[in-house]
Amino acid sequence: MSQTLLSILAFVPLVLAGVLLIGFRWPAKYAMPVVFLLTAIIGLTAWDMSFNRVLASSLQGLVLTAAILWIIFGAILLLNTLKHSGGIAAIRRGFATITPDRRVQALIVAWLFGCFIEGASGFGTPAAVAAPLLVALGFPALAAVVLGMMVQSTPVSFGAVGTPILVGVAGGLDQAGMSAQLATLGSSWEVFFHLIFSRVAITHGLIGIFMPLIMLSIMTRFFGKNQSWKEGLEMAPFAIFTGLAFVIPYIAAGVFLGPEFPSMIGAMVGLAIVIPAAKAGFLLPKTTWDFAPASEWPAEWMGKIEMKLEDIAGKTPISVRMAWAPYVLLAIFLVASRVFPELKAALLSVSIGWIDILGETGISGKLEPLYLPGGILCMVVLVTALLHRMRLSELGAAINESSRTLLGAGFVLIFTIPMVRILINSGVNGADLVSMPVAMAQLVADSVGGVYPFFAPAVGALGAFIAGSNTVSNLMLSQFQFNAAGLLGVSGAMMVAAQSVGAAAGNMIAIHNVVAASATVGLLGREGITLRKTILPTLYYLVAAGSITMIAMYGMGISDPLMQAAG
């Protein structure tokens, strides 16, 4: 079989997933088992993977599934704890003092708070935390998931305290070989690496200015009473102001401080600027926007987790500050667990793992229950129960509700993530072929020639769509992108930056991210509807990133120390 046909065959599982989820509107619980089986068959036959390797990859996927389910459980449990403590009712009251306008609430909770949680934690946590909080504020479940998924864009490259850059890019490039080349040119790996992440920050920043406006426009068009783009666009002055309040400190941190803190610093500065501005009515339109009454919402908007005020009737009211305390604690705990080496080591010391699964070298999986956001969320729940003086019966009810919600997500993810691991681990095979994701990337590069830089972000997004992770996409494809730049005689640093930006955008359409976010609001089975909405901002992101990359390389002639050496 020719290399082109093999590359096309590698695409088939992804195309099938898209057709079943988006075209035929199959729930993921039916679509993903079919896609998993097809992927395994292609791996065993066309790629000549051993049965042992396919099975080991599937088992590795199950370990990773457990980690993601742990995060989902923690996020749902915190929400249900606040429901039973009366915290949710207090948070709702608090927003009334800022503004009743749902568009402003979406910017503060989904965009700015979500960006902070992404910067601190990653792992898809922003959607898992922001989506149920939006539902608690009175947003339709489907709108909450779509908004939560759109946060998986600008902050993601610097999520989890810079993990996609520090682990994904640095680990995905031949650092030793590049360091030797750079030394002969009078430069260093540190200089080259700084070029990459500063260009990531600038590219994301330019695109991210308009993401808040796009979020609001999609919300008012698809979830508004009048289904109007205009009602979102009339927020343009305030939405762009919110975008600038985030991206200016974000870019500055990315260029001058490094990859660990841009998303957190951008979000903290943004919240400090935007909340007082919203209270003062700065740049806000005269009209206040709200959803139609819940009784008029279509059934497909509704999740199985509801936040009714009568659920907490009769409880002693909690202050707004006390109600928000768990989320403040969550942010502090997440940052501390990533920044302080001693604490990080203590949390990582509790680990359940399987090294070289079934004897397959390089295929390992581990679960770190205390270090993962799920463990930190559960710690926050225990503190919340004490702070809010909850009875054991109330905490027990929250745990019971959260466990029931988790079951549906588990079934879908035990097929989705093993499928991903087969694709990623397919590079070791009897046919001497590159892995399926790299084969797909090569097909794209070979098909478009000199305009490939425009498509480089899309290749990164493809990797994230497959893996559900910016970090994994960067690990798989950074060296490929660097080599493609060398063949074209353009900046390798800029090409790798485009990879990372595209991989961040790809998180908006990554199937298992959609499943995880949907699970937190009881919306499983409607993943295709979410994907049809999030494909729009993803396309905006990729076209904008591709255009910026082309202008930087061919218009501005941006270079780096390794341009000649790479060629």
C-alpha cells in the first residue's frame, strides 16, 4: 500500500467519529466503541502493530480514563457540595450585585475565571469547573458546555503552569541535537526556546482579543430568545475590552517571565479590571440580556443536573464571600501544588502505576490521585464542608449525586481514550511506518507545499483533536513541524509556535474533552451538538493563526538561529 493511501487510512477513524457524532448525531456512547474497534483493526492490519501492543495501548488508555474520571468527579462533587451547603444560592445573589446581564456573567465566569483555572491546572479542568458553575447561575446546560469548551483555546498553551510548552514542546524536540547546533552558531537552547514560547504568547494574544466577543455571539445566536448574532455583537466594546484586559498582561508574562504564568497572570489582571468596570457599567449597552424562561428551553439544552433554589430552602444564608471561598481555595491549592517543589513531591509520592504494560516498552500509565486536580478538588470539598458547617447527611447526598453522574462518562471514555492511545503508540510496528498522527501530518504537508505554514496550526489541532491534549499534540508533532520548516527554509521556532497555538485550539473540538465537560452537567449523549457549535471558533482560531504564521514568515521574514542549520 502506498504512503498516501496509508495516510488517508489513518484519517478514517477520525472521519468516522465526525460523521457519526456530527452528521448522524449519534451519542458518543454508541459512536466511540465503533471508532475504537476500527482503529484497532487498522492498527493490527495496515500498521502491523502486534496484538500485545494494541492491548497494552488500550490498557494504558483505561489508566488515563481513570485519571480523567477522577477530575470530573471532583468538579461535580464541589458543585453538588455547594448546592447542598447553600453556596450556589449565594453565588447567584452575588452576580446580581455586579450585573444581571448573562453576557457579562459569561465573560467573568467562563472566560476570565476559566482562563485562570486553565493556567493553574489544565487537564480540561476549566470546562469541568466553569460549566457546572454556569448551570448553577441559571445558564442552559448545553450553553454552559459550549462556553466551557471555548475557554480551551487562548490560555491552553500555558495551562497547567506551562506544561504544554515545558513538557510538550521541550520534550517533543531533539533538544540535545539542537543545543549542539546552536552552540556552533553562538546561540543556545534557552534562547531558541524563548523564541518559541514568546511567539506562542504573541500569536495567541492577537487572536484571543476577539475570543470573548465570539463566545458571546455564539451564545446569543444559538441560545438566545431571538437567536440573534446582533445581541452578542452589541457587546463588542466591552467584550474586546475584556479580551485586551486579559491578553496584554498575558503577552507580557509570556515574553518577559516565561511559560509558567501567562494564563494565570492574564486572568488575575483581567478579573481585577473587568469586574469593577462591569459594576460601573463601563462600555456596557443600555439593554440587559437574559435567556428565555427555562420552561421555554428545548429539551436538548437541559442537563440532568439541576440547581433549583428550593434545593437549599430553609438553610441559613451563606455570605457571597464565603460561597466563593472554595473556588479561591481551589485556585490557591492548584497553584501551590504546581509551584512549590516540596508540596508537589509530597502529592506525587502517592502514585498507582503500571510500567511497560504487558512488557511493551514505552507504554506505561499512572494515576496520581492527590496531585491530579480531582484530588485537590476533593480536598477543597472537605474544607468547604467545614467552612459551610455542613451535616454529614448533606455531604453524603453530594457524594451520592456526583457518583451517579460519573457512570455515563466512564462508559464513553473507556473507548475514547484507548482509541487515542492506539493511534499515538502506532509508531512501533512491523511495517516500519511512522505513527498514524505523523502520517496524517505528512499527508497535509505534502499536499500543500510552500503554503504549509498556513496549515501548521491545523496539524497541531489535529493532534489535539486525536489526543485531547495540547501537551500530547506537541510531543507528537513538534519535531515534525520543525523539520517541515527546515525543508521550506522558514523559521523553525515560528513553525513550532504555530503547532502549539493550533494544538490549543484543537482542544475545543477534542471528543473526550467534550464528553468530560458534558458529564459535569449531566448532558451526555449530545456531544455532536456541542461539536457543531465549537467548530466555528476553532475555524476562526486556525485561520487566524495560519494567517499570522504566513505573515510572520513570508511578510515579515521572521527568522531564528537554526533556519540555515535546519535546512
